[in-house]
Amino acid sequence: MDMLWSGWGDPARATPLPDTVIGLLRDMLGVKPRSAEPVALDEISVPESPLDAAVRQALLAAVGGEHLRTDAESRIRHMRGKSTPDLLRIREGDTTDIPAAVVLPASHDEVLAVLKACVVHDVAVVPFGGGTSVVGGLAPEGRRLFVALDLRRMDALLALDPVSRTATLQPGLRAPHAEALLAEHGFTLGHFPQSYEWATIGGFAAARSSGQASAGYGRFDEMVLGLTVATPAGTLEAGRAPRSAAGPDLRQLVLGSEGAFGVITSVTVRIRPVPRIRRYEGWRFDSFEAGAAALRRLAQDGPRPTVLRLSDETETLVGLAQPDAIGSAGAEQAAGCLAIAGYEGTEEDTSYRRERAAVVLSECGGTCVGPEPGERWAHGRYSAPYLRDALLDAGAFAETLETAAFWSRLPELYASVREALIGTLSASGTPPLVMCHISHVYENGASLYFTVVSAQGDDPVAHWAPAKQAANEAIMAAGGTISHHHGVGTDHRDWYVQEAGLLAVDALQAVKRRLDPTGLLNPGVLLPAD
């Protein structure tokens, strides 16, 4: 099924906020009910597809008549991603970024044929997986005519090697389907980002995705052993062996490239046996600083849990670590900061790591609060985007942003971003609630994930832009990266240029010119459009 066109996920799972929460939003943040209902899907005025007969014929020859769609609903469903500004625009009926058509290839060769046709007819191409981008990754710049290349028909498990523990997957596989196919053979990928229910294997690779169990399984880019990529210049293959000293690793050129260099058509990944045991528990710390120190000790000296995350005081108080419980009876939170530790694997391994980690967490001032908070987090781990939609429905503004830095810089980064968000939004008359958690830990640093809730203001998109810019500038000044796992898209592009440096960007532009000579792939995404 398709995602909700004007929000996140399965429409049947959309749940309105309890009256108590709506009252708190009104009293604390000045949130007012919306002045008008969002437009309905059939009320959106969609211009006729601008594809001329020659382009249509070329695309039909590439994929067949059933797999070229120019109807209004298909085009609307492939317009933009799922950031809050994206949703606000579509709820107003704004079709500025609508594709001219949706093309659905079924193979690597069909992708090559589509790209060839688009080169001949000067049509831009936006690769489309689950449509979950939150950084403007599906809204190209610099060209008015483009098609969405939907990879959903490329959804097979192509090969599985149980001896080497590898699997080759097509890019259009949604994560739950991929897990089900692997589970039939006793394996798991172990990649469970918040977008898990809707995102695809190709999207994970293209955006350098990081899952909620990254402490144990690693980031997605660490799982990738090989890639096949269709480009306007031909086929690129990378990854011959688990480790190689034969020149620079071309996989790393494709991972995180967000469709700007080519279309990923297969991914070979490392797989692990399905864990026999999964246990999650909660720990409480007096402060975010104390909890962060405990996470650092586990990340650096072990034993490392499979899941390890820490909410700051505000996120703990609100209960956002357990979004399914917000506004419900018994969801009150004690003071301090809540950490979630999860352990997956064999009985022997999970028991050993859990017992040893408990010693470290206790020595760092943590108090175990039992399995209930951990199990509740696991149950609601994919619910936060639905909560965001409910907040928008209630008239609030809600958005997220994330970054990462070395451990020594993390306190300054945390304080700087909070100050930038609170200061900018308060100055505009909409004082926010700013929450944060550490969700991915490494030996040398960690990620910070911020959630911002405020009143919408007269123009919600314009209201958010200065705050987002201030937060990005604070990230740069404090030594953070502009993105840890959401990607660059168009929203972060200018700061990515600043982070990488002009020489590095020139080198990447040279790569793009070789693989995509006419600049038709996702123009303006990741790199400035020509």
C-alpha cells in the first residue's frame, strides 16, 4: 500500500491527540486550532502532464504501458518527501514540485533504458524508494520537467550466501519485506530506523541510513558489501570482497549520494542470524550529562548493548521516548533522564552483556527502572511520525533535526543548537519546546536528535526557516556535521558545501559530470545544480 499522501504511514494508524495534550499545547505554547482544514486529495488542482508524445513513447518503450503513470494522484503521491514543510505545502495544495510522470522499471536494464530516454529528451530523473526523505531529497532544482523513478517493482531477494552471511537485495524492497525474506533463511539485516515500516533498501544506501539498533548492528553503510548502480554513462559495480586495498573504495562514493550519481539497482549486505532473545530495559540518570558519560563508557570500553539511547530532561518529562504513551494514564515521568538499553542475540551473549553493562551504568549513577520503559519504547519505536502528524492536525508545528560530533564537542553542540532554536522561535513569538536524545553511539562520538514543537505562526513554513537556519549555523560553529542519518537533500546542501569545502565539492562535481554528463539525476540535491 501507499503511504498517506498528506502525512506519514498507514492512514488507519493515525490517532488524534488526547484533549489533555491539546490543552497543554494551548496553555504552554499558545497553539491555536487551525483556521482551515487541509485540502482533500481530489480537490488539488494538478496541471496536465507536460510530457510530449516523443518522451512518452520513449518511456513506454523502456518500461511498458502499465508502468508509466501520468494521472494526478500518482504524481501527487510522488511529490516531495515527509518533512514538516513538505507536508504543510501539500496540505495547502501546493503542487510546485510535482513530477511530470511516474516511471516504474522492473530491472537494472529497464532503469538504464529510462535514463537513456531521459538523456535524449532532456528530462530530469528523481529516484524514488519509500518517499521518506525529510531533507528535500525528492524536490529537484534547476529543471522544471522531471519524472519520479519509482523502484517498487524491484523488490526481490536476488541471492543469499549462508556461508559468507551475505544477501543481495533489490533497491525497492521495503525493510519489513526484506526482513521477512531473510527470516525465512534464519537471518536478519538488523537495520531498524524510525522509517523502517516504509523505507527501502535502496533508500537506506543512498542516504547512509542509521537504525535504532546501530550500537549492535552498525549503520547501514557499514553493512553494505557491494553495489550495482545504473548511471546515464553506464553501469557501475563496486565491492568485490569484504576488504580491499585496491584503490579507494567506490562503494563510499555511492553511499550517501542520494541519487545524484546514479540509481542503485542492487545492494549486497552483511546479514546476521535472527536473535534468539530480545530484551529492553530502562535506566534513569539525574542529568543528561551523567547519562551521556555512561553511554560514552559503554561505547568506548564495552560491553556495548544492541540498542542504546538517552533522552534529555525535557524529552523524558514529555515522554517522547515512549510516544505511544503520551497523554495516557500512567505515563507520568519522574525527574531526570531516561536511557533505553536493549540486548539481542543468544541467551548467553545477551545475559553477559546485560550484566556487565548494568555494572557500568550503575557506576555512572544510573538506576535501573526495569523492563517496562524499554518494552514500551520497543512497542512504539515507529510511532513518532504519527505523533508529528497529530500535532500538525491540532495546529502545532513539529519538526526534527539531527547531527553528530565527537564526545568532547557534544555538550557545546547540544547547548548551541537548543539556544539557537529557542532564541529564534521565541523572538518570532512562538516559544518552543525543544527535546533531544542521543540515539547512535560510537567509540569517538555520538548523534544528537532534536524534536521541536511550537505554535505554527501565520506562515508555518516561513516561520520555521529562520530557526532551521540558526540551528544549522550553530551545528557548524560547534563542530557538528550537518547530518548524521537524514542526508543532505536540498535543505542541507549549502551547509554540506561549507562542511566539505569547495575543493571536495569540485571533486564530487567532476564525478557527477562523468557519470551524469547532462546533470539529469536529482539536480540540486546533494550538490548545487548547474
